[in-house]
Amino acid sequence: MVKTPDELALMRASGKMLAAVFEMLNRQDLIGMSTLQVNDLVEAFITEDLAARPASKGQYGFEYVLNCSINHVVCHGIPNSGEIICDGDIVNFDITLEKNGFIADSSKTYLVGNPPPAARRLVRVACEAMWRGIKQVRPGAHLGDIGFAIERHAKRNGYSVVREFCGHGIGREMHEEPQILNFGRPGTGMKLREGMVFTIEPMVNQGTRKVSTNDDGWTVITNDGKLSAQFEHTVAVTRTGFEVLTLRGEETAI
């Protein structure tokens, strides 16, 4: 659970590589691409350009290197050659990368072309909710502080937070303890310690928080068909606060 300085250095390197994957995607014109094309582009970049391993491929029997979740898909969308990204969509890409034995995990919801204002607002608030949670991270804080900050921001903006899925510890394994819920009560749950590394990944819905899983066993959708947006970073607890290991060039740590 708690990483040594040497382990943190390796995780920092993996996180920097994963940030580069998203920076590559930032340069793509996604309109007209299939989600399978994006998957193949990312796989080539990770394996050939970065000489790393896409950690999601083969995990739990999953055949691809990323999840792609469009509009009302909450998470775990499966790349498909027949699924075309269109102007006005919002699409989340959730990607993992392993280098030198350590895994980084991050996701970003992209605004494709010109989505309507309501979609833009949802995506903005979901990103803000993630950062509200990240800002709670410091030694002595509690896991409940993170979840409370996330859900409070979403609810104040008229949205709901999915409760069935959450963040998690990460390191040599993709999913380690503890679970990082996106709801909670301040001052409750595990106390944070320097060296802990975990993901914070709220999924924020326009409507009800209720979700269902499709027959494929992976794709999770909103029950009411309304939009959902997600953001995720891998975060380390430092002596004085936090370090976002997957921070991208277009972002500034708050």
C-alpha cells in the first residue's frame, strides 16, 4: 500500500509516460474515428513509442488497451470498429500503462467538436469534482474527506455521482487496497499516510446515479440515457500534501 521512495520514482516515470499518451490523443481529430482505431493508435504509441506495456490488455480477460465511453456510457466501454466518434459527442478514454513493474492509470473525457453547452458544463464539473477530491489528499486526512468533497461539488451543480465504481490503490497491481469512494463523510475512513498511491476517478451523471451493465458484461450505461463524464488521476500522498503522477501538460496542479 505504502510505496518506498524508489517505488515512487518508478511510478512517477510510468505516470509521465501515461500523460504523454493523453497528450498524443489531444492532437488527434477524433471526429470520424472508430473507437477501435483509437485503441489501436494508443496501443502502438505505448508499445512502440514508449516501449511500455498497456496494462489493461489481458486484465480480467479484457482484450483491448483502453475503455472508451461515449455520451451515456459511464465506464468500461469496449472499442468497436463500428462505433464512430461524432461531432458533439463526449467520450472518455480510460488508459493504463505499466513500465518497470509499476502501473499508472488515468482517464479524460474529451469534448469532440462542438458539444452542446449542457454537455460542456457536465464535463467541466466532473473535472472540477476530481480536483476537489485530490485537494483533500495529505497525511492525516481521511478517505471520507475525498469522497465528500467530490459528491458535494457534483450535487451542488445538480448532478449525481455513480457509487458502484470507485478509485483504488495502485502500484505493481492495477487494483490494490484501499478503495477510494466518490462519496463519504468527512473524518471517516482510512487515514492517509505519506507514500500511499491511489486513483481518484469520479463518474458524474447528468441525471440519476443509477446505472446498468450491458449484456457484454463490461459496458456500463446510465439508466435514464443521460450523459455521464469521468476524470481520473493517479495520486501519491506526499509529506506536505499530494503529487499527481499522471498530470498532463495542459493541466496545472491546484
